[in-house]
Amino acid sequence: MDNFDNRPDPDSILESLHEKEDSKQGRLKIFFGYAAGVGKTYAMLDDAHEQLKCGVDVLVGYIEPHTRPETMQLLQGLPVLKPQTVLYRNIELKEFDLDEVLRRKPQLVLVDELAHTNAVGVRNRKRYQDIEELLNAGIDVYTTINVQHIESLNDVVEDITKIRVQETIPDYIFDRADNIKLIDIEPDELLHRFTEGKIYRPERAKTAMSNFFTHENLRLLREIAMRKATDRISFKNQNERKFSDKMANTKLLVCIGPSPSTAKCIRWTARAADAFHAPWTAVFVENMESECLTEEQQKSIRANMDLAVKLGADLVTLNGHDIAAVVAEYAKLSGITNIVIGKSRKMKTIKSLFEVDFEDKLISLLPNIEVHIIPGNVGRRPYRKPRKAEQKFNFCFSWQDTIKTISMLIATTLLSLALRVFDIGDQNMIMVYILCVLVISRATVGYAYGIIASVISVLTFNFFFTEPYFTFNAIQAGYPITFVIMLLVALITSALTVRVKTQAKLAVERERRTDVLYEINKKLLATRGLEKIVALANDYIVNLFGRSVVFYTADPEQGPAGNFAQAPEDEDASFLLTEDEKAVAHWVFINQKRAGAGTDTLMGAGAFYMPIIAQGRVLAVMGISCSKGILNHNNRLFLRMIGSQVAMALERQRLSDEQRSILVESEKEKMRSNLLRAISHDLRTPLTGILGASSAILENDDYLDKPTRNKLISNIKEDSQWLIRIVENLLSVTRINEGTMNVAKVPEAAEEIIAEAVTRIRSRFPQRRISVQVPDELLMVPVDGTLIAQVLINLLENAIKHSPNESLIEVYLKKNGAYAIFEVLDEGSGISKEDFPYLFESYMPNSTKSPDSSRGMGIGLSICMSIIKAHSGKMEAENRKEGGAIFQFTLPLEKSDEL
């Protein structure tokens, strides 16, 4: 029956089940259609009524106000959430109230129009981000969407309808849905509903039917929607092993650039990867031309990178001058099987006649890899090629480089005039000018000064060193050819020099990043302790980015403050510690996604917040101040690399803490076992003696002589004292904190602790000789004085018990660096080899001694070891050469939490 007392509490089991239920992910059901008016919202509300009848807590979160009358009738009987009002440009907009739903936490919430873009001022930029928060909170969601709003199908829909849909959702939202319900009606029936005015007002319906909602468009959109739903079913039904084989055989790569056709290439690759169930990578190659791109082109590159990540690509940034060679080398090393690139129409120039097209060069470098060329969009040209061509030569002017160029040309001309005095040949002067062009190209920035210096060198050579002098005419027939060759050599030399400079600059940048990451990794490997890891990460981020940073190792809503580091460049970054910024960090902890400035979530925050994730859990959140502007893509990429290093360090520290906790628990369990084994015989022996002696006195009181009676009473006293000492040891153990085996340490004078222990022993053993030696220096040790005194008492008792009565027992106190050393020496028989492995354990396996015969050590030494470990100390024992034993324990002179 005693086993029933150890049964788990039913209430605690139910509570834990509720906690698991609360922590699970919500389920997403999408009502999917090919056009407005097919009945998605109607079907969603009808399904909600069925759920309500089954006892599900249903809440209508948001239904678009233009919903049809027969659909709005289905709202009757369903609890409807009042939308929040957002003021935007003096216009009141109605939006879904996410915070109210999270507060009420129903089982099921209905949210119409999954691809909707929220008004400015709402926490998330897109409605699908609101729904992600609901799912993370364990709330089931019903929602609606049309096929034209899926991101990877955006270009296909545009080709069909000639209209670009701006509101889209990433494909992973559609793919993660637990249930997709296809709502389908015939296009003819849908058009009939349009003509009857059941979907739009008559005047609007007429316009819609002549543009987007034509019969041919609806037929094709219906086919795409059915294919999308069918692909999902086919994917679910595939065997998992076959899926993994297919992934191993196909790997796609798409090249990213500022061209508008890049977005189309990314979507095409996403669709292909989804069809083949293969991984895919988006690659952007940085070179010197990347620094001279316009703001519009840089914005386009960032948007394309975000699009690739949103659609599930692995984003990689490479460096190199020859983009085709860099992409080809990466493809060979990464096992790429298919490469997707764009092909846009461009103006024919003289330079292009001598250049091999990018796609042709890529095909020649990779004959065994399929290259898919996606044509660019025709008609829309926001991307102007001439502007890029203008920047392509990296024409960057500055007064400093201009002065350098003029000075070097003048110096070269003067040197050539001096050489002409010595009748040096024209060919040598040409080489001097070519050398001048080479030096100018090396000393200036960009191609411009090298080209200008090449032209001026030819003209100057013609003006000063060809007959007739000081004119631009040349009498000799061969001079024009010489001038052309000289110009070409100068131009080629200048271009090669600039290219080498560019490659060297990119190599230095890569080397710098690699060195920084290596240095961070090396220091993180040598750093122990959560606070030190965070401080190291903050220091590096402040120094590298020149921005203030706040680092949260726990959810700020649970109370802990973040570790803040102020950058000298930031005037005042204390706003990072405000409640509004903490709320953003809390959101990142909960949703495991980036948020804040420069993202689509909580855009009004003053910092960019990034989660530090390892093994699918958020270990920390890092916030970088954006008071000087949002972080660009390169900084975010570099920050993500640093974050991965910090994540490994934090995960290692977490595992170390868990291992330490396991060791502590193991030590506690070991100590409990020692106690139980010791108590099983150490208590039984004196109690049996007390019981026997007292029974003999009571039963034979009239027959016992005085010496026998005194002997029995003396035995009772001795056994009682032994019991008292055991109880004192047990009480000493209970002073150790049950949760962490930590003790309350205060600075104590070590010699006073020794004096107290020796005084108590002398009162019990007045005949024994005890010698004490302490240093002249007063040693203050952070300990629990009562526990350490009990350790010394146990060691002194052990020495008295195992040494002759006339022998001397010595107690020494020494200082060794940052440690205090306590020693107890006796002149007894020493410790046998068989006892050494189990000296600090009360139980000795395969022992030939009877437990009852050993009232010697009892649990004293095992408790001593537990107390010393709880003080972060170390305990040892050894035999003396002249006979006897030495027991020594060491305690740190400074507080330490490590065992």
C-alpha cells in the first residue's frame, strides 16, 4: 500500500497535459479558389457553423466588408470580433485585431483574405504574418486565398492576365497548411454570377469581366489552381524514401542581380524546386561594380534576395570579378545540377561585340550542367541599361586622384624630355608613359583615370616627341599605328591593374570577415559562462558595426534585463531598454523570426532584432540599433554569421550547464545512497546495544553487581554519544541546499573554525594529545563555518579511532596561492589498499567486515566529501611514510560556484 503514496498527483498530470496542449502549434486550413466569387468565404463560414455545433470555441476574426449578402447571412450565430480602427492619411481603415484574439485565445479563428497587406501602423506588414502568430500561439485558423496570390505563380498569372498582382504570400505558408479545401465552380457559372451583380456592383463587374475576369483567364486560372492542389496531394502521397533520393539527384541554383528579370527567375526556380522536391540556392556575386550600383539597383537586389529567402532558397553571397567563372566554380563544388539565369534585351555596343554573353560563357564552363535561360519582361523597363553601362566602367572622380594623375603625367613628360637629351629611343619613352599609366591606375580609384591617362599619354608623346614637335601631326607613316598600339597597351594595362586591385580588395574583405569570424570563434571556444559570452558578442558587434546593441538571453517579458552595450558613435541608445523595444524582443522570442527596423514586422522599432537559434529553440535575441539607418544586406549577412557562432557558444554553455546539473544530481543521489546504506547499520548497532543494555538492567536489576551495572550504563552512554554524532552529521547534510547543493558562504577565520572543532573534540576525548599549527597570516575563507567545523570533527574522530591513545594528532592550516589547505595527521596503522577506492563511501562492496563491527568511519568521511564538494573544494587522503594517515582538504579563498 505504501506504493500508492508515490503515485503522481492527478491534478499535476492534468495541468501538464494542459500545458502541452497550450504549447502545441495551431492548425491551418485554407479555402482555396481560382478567382473572387467562387464561394471561399461562404464555405469557410459554413464550416465554422459545423465546428460551433461540435462545441469548438469559434471566433470570426475578420471578414472582408465587400462580402456578398448571402455570405454575410452566415455570420449570424457566430461570435464576431470587432475590427480595430487604424487612421491612415486621415482615413479610418478597419483591420484585423490580432492582439485581442491572442488575449481571448479561442480554439478556432476565421480570418479572411490571407494575402492582405495591413495598413501602416499595424504590427505586421502582411496578414499572413498575423496568422503565423496565431498558429504559434496554438490557435487553429481558417482563411481564404486565390491562386493568383501565391508568390511563385505570380509571373504565370501575369503572363495570362497581363496584370501583376501586388499582394502575394510566400509558398511556405501555403505548403505548411494542414488542410487545403479547393472551392470550385464552372467559369460560366462564375461569369453568370458576375452579370447578376452577386459579386461586384454592375458597373464594376462590367469592367472586371472585360479585363481580369475573362472566360479564357478564368479557365486558365482554374487549371492552375487545380494543378497546385493536385501537386500538394501528390507530394503528400509520395514515399519518403523516394523523396530523399530525388533530392539527392537534383539541386538548383538561380543567379541574383539587379535586373527585373531576376524576380521571374527566382519564382521559376521555386516552382521547379517544388515540382522536383529538390533544394535550391540563390547566389549573388559581389564585385567592384556592385559598389557603383544606383540606389534603385541596390534596392532591387535586396528585394530579390528577400524574395529568394521567402520562397525557401539558401542564400549565398560570393566575391569575384568574373561572375560566370565564380558561379561555375561554386556549382562544381556544391553539386548543382540545374542553373537558372535571366536573359534581358540589351543594346548592342562596340564593347559587347567583343564580349562573350554571360549565358554562353556559363554553358562553356559547365558542359554537364543544365542551364535554363528565362526571358526578361518585355514592355516594362524600369531598369535602364544605359545607366548601368555608365556605371560599369566605375567612373569615380575626386580632386585627390585628379591631382595625382596630372602630377604623374607632368613628371613623366619631364623625365622623357630629359631622356631625349641623351638620345634615348622613342620606344623607351613609350615604355615610360605606359609605366606612368600603370602607376596611375594603381594609385587612383576606378577605371576613369587610367583611361584618361592612356589618351593623354598618346597625345603628349605625339605633341612633344614626334616630328614636327609641338604639334599633333605625325610625318612618319608608322606613327599612327604606333599611337594606336600604345593606346591599346595603355588601356589594357590600366584595365588589368584595376581588375587586380578589385580582386585584391575583395580578397582583403573576404579575409577580414574570415579573420573576424575565426577570432570570434576562437575566443568563444575559450570563454566560459553565459555573461562572458554575451559580453564578448556585444563588444565585437559594437566594434564591427559601430552601433549599440542589446542582448537578451531570456524572454524580457519574464523579467530579466538585457545586456546593453553603448557604441561611442551613438549619442543615446538608451531607447533599446524601453518597454516598446522589449516588446519587439519578446515577439522575436515567441515567433523565432526577425523583427524591427528594416523588416515587415514591427517596422516602427528603433532596432533590428535577430533570434539566436540552435536545435530549433531560441537561445537569445540580439537587438542592433538602427538610429543611423537600417542595416544593409551585407551587414545582415555578416551579423547572421556572427549569430551562428554565438549560437554554438550558447548551446555549448547550455549543454555544459545541463551536464553540471546532471553531475550535481548524481552526486546528490550518491550521497543519499551513502546515507541510506550507512544508516542501515550505523544506527542499528548502537540502538541494539542500548536496547540490550537497558533490558539487562531492567530485567536483572536485583542480580547485577555494581561493576557490571556501571559497565552497562557506560555502554549505553557511549552508544548514545555515537548516535548524537551521527545525528549531527545528518543535520550537517541538511544544511546543504536541496536544489543545487550550494551552501551559504560567508567569510570566516579559518583558525577559529579549527579552534572550535578541536575544543569540541578535547571535551569528549580529554586524554588525547592534539597539536595545531596555523600561519601567521589571518586566512578568511568563504564557507559555512558550522559545516567545515563538522568536517574537522569527523576527521579528528577518525584519527582518534584509528591511532594509539598515546599518539599525537596534528592539525595544520596552510596557504597555497588562492587556496587554504587543511590537514589532519595521525600515527595510526594507516589506510589499507582495499579501503582506498571506497574511502569516502560508507559502503564497501565485497567487504569481509561485518557492518556492525565497523562503527569506525560510518558516514563521516562520505559526508565530509559531500560538504567539501559543496564548497567547491577538493579532498584527498594518503598514508604517511613514517606510519599513519593524512587527510587533506582544500578550499578556495574567493567565492566560486563551480564544483
